[in-house]
Amino acid sequence: MDLNKFTIRSQQAIQQAQTIASGYGQQVLENGHLLKGILEVDNDVTPFLLKKLNVNLPAMQQALDRIVQGYPKVSGGQVTLSRYANDSLTKALAALKEFGDEFASVEHLLIGILDSNDTVAQLLKDNGASKKDLVAAIKELRKGSRVTSQSQEET
């Protein structure tokens, strides 16, 4: 996985996800870690998008915490990507075409997670998020702008 195709904030979210997994003594990085990482490093775009989708953020975060705490713990070894997390990152990169973007931002990560069919995707769906509505909210937020640099989210 080439992290250079991700924006700086997306890379920070992925690194934060690894830190979260390590902190819980978990060897496999799951979508729950990714979503938690996104929510911790992005205080602008993600909360705006989730509110736009009428997601009850505090309730969803409590459920997300329970999911993450329930992942298996393993001592030692390096953190590796689960099949679902890898799938989410791959789908995030695939979503670039839909928006004409050059780098995968946190919005793309959200699309990838929502599209992955695991418990975290189901959590988002149960809380009112759908891919169609998420894409519409992203397009509304951007007003036609594209992600053309790694530091796009800072502007």
C-alpha cells in the first residue's frame, strides 16, 4: 500500500489507528481502529459529514469503542492490516476516480470503510450513513473542488 497516495491527514489517521491498535495490545489493524483514528485527527470534515448524515456522533463513538475493545489482543509482533482494513484502503483509492482527485483524503477513507461490509461499516449504516448520501455530502462540502495535493485538507 503506497501511503504517498494519501493526504497528510489521511496518513495521520492511519498512523493514529496503528497507535490505537498497539495501545490496546492488538496486532491486527481493523476498520474500527481506522475510523477511531480518523475521528481523532480530523475535527473538521468527518464530524461535518457525519452530522450531515444525521449520525448521532457520541452514540456511534461509544459503540465504536466497544467494537475496538472487543478485538483480539496479542502480545508482541507488528501491527498488520486486516483483510477488511486493507479492503477499505483499496476502496478509498478507487474512490479517487469518482471525484477526479489525485490523493485519498479522509472522505475517501470514510467511503472505503462504509463500503467494506464489516461490523464498523454496519455500525455506520445503522447510524444512518449510506454511501450515496456520503458521496452527496462530500460533493456539497467541496463545491466542485478536488484533492490535488497531500496538504489539501489544510486549506
